[in-house]
Amino acid sequence: MRFILSFAWRDTRSSRRRLALYSLSIVLGIAALVSIGSFSANVRQAIDAEAKGLLGADLFVTSPAPLTAPVLEYLRGLGGTMAREQTFSSMLTFPATKRLRLVQVHAVEGDFPFYGSFETDPAGGLSLLQGPGGPRVILEPTLMDQFRVKVGDPVRLGRTTFTVAGAVRKVPGESPGVAMMAPRAYIPLAALPDTGLASAAAAPGPNCRRGRPRHEGALRLGPPVL
């Protein structure tokens, strides 16, 4: 073995600079491959984390029709935590001024969003919709400023009177520009049937407009089973 190494070293006398160049090229190539692999892994992790923040969940299902029982059963069978939401446009009435405004109603159920923060004023997020005193609603701050509405004031959606619980400040995955066409109003999903806006058999009052709801299901998956 010593003879082979000695013989190889003697043969490199005339081209050691070239050998050093080749060796350096190999080292730099390996370093570049390792760096690219590490960069790709970091980008993949960043995209996965950002995607969760944009969706607010691990799995998101949306449909113009109500989610059927087999779909809901399949989603629940995946394990984890599930939340539901119905979104549609309707007219919101401000009894104090007897004025109307087209809003985008979000009827929510569960702890969605699972990732990111749903910021409100006062703080509390969607938990502000829970509590005594009848159904509650969270409105856009621009809407509250426009109609001079404050926390505790009544507003009417369909056939139901809601109490303003707060103002929405930030929703994961949504740009503030979304509210420019129709300000958002968040209500509990359990309060939706009483409004008469999502039922085909409902007979809304003169100021009610039944919108076309968008039905959504969000799922936060549990840890993988090994």
C-alpha cells in the first residue's frame, strides 16, 4: 500500500497544479450540491409553512353546494379537528339609521383558522361570537365607522338581530382589499338558519336577499400514526 501511494505521488510531480485544480473543482462541486439541496429543503419548508398560513388549515374543501354527508364523514375519518364555514352576500340593516349595506357574510363553526391569527378589536378572535345575550356579529371597522356603529349596538341580518361584538382586523390568507367590494360580517353558523338566508324554504322579509352560499370545510390533521 505504501509503495502504491509513493508511486502515485511520484507520478504527479509534473502535473500537481492540474491535480490541485481538479481536486478543488470536485470539492466546490460537492459543496454546491450540498448547498442546493439545503436551499431546496429550506424553500420547501417555507412554502409548506406559508401555505398553512394562507389556507389556515392542512386541508380545505370548498363547494357551491352543501357538503354532503359522505364528504363530511370522509373528512372526519381523516382525524384531527374540523371547522365549517358558509359564505354568501346579503344586506345588513342598521336599525339606528335604517340604512342598508351589502356585506359578505361568513357563518363559521369551529376553531378555524387553525394556523395564523384571527385578529379583532377587542381581542378574542372568533370567540367573541360566543356568549350570552343572543347572537353576535363581528364587522369590518370601515363598516362600523361608516354607519357609526360601536360594540354593543344591534344590527339586523335577514330575520335576526345581532349584537356587534367587535371589529375584524386581520384574517389569515385574506388581503384587506377583499373587503372593498363587500365588507365582511362574521356570525356563528348555528345562527344562520334563523336568518332565513340560507334555507331554500325560507321566506325572507322585504329587506332580505338570499345569497348563493359557498360551503367550506377546513381540517387540521393530527400527528401521523407510526
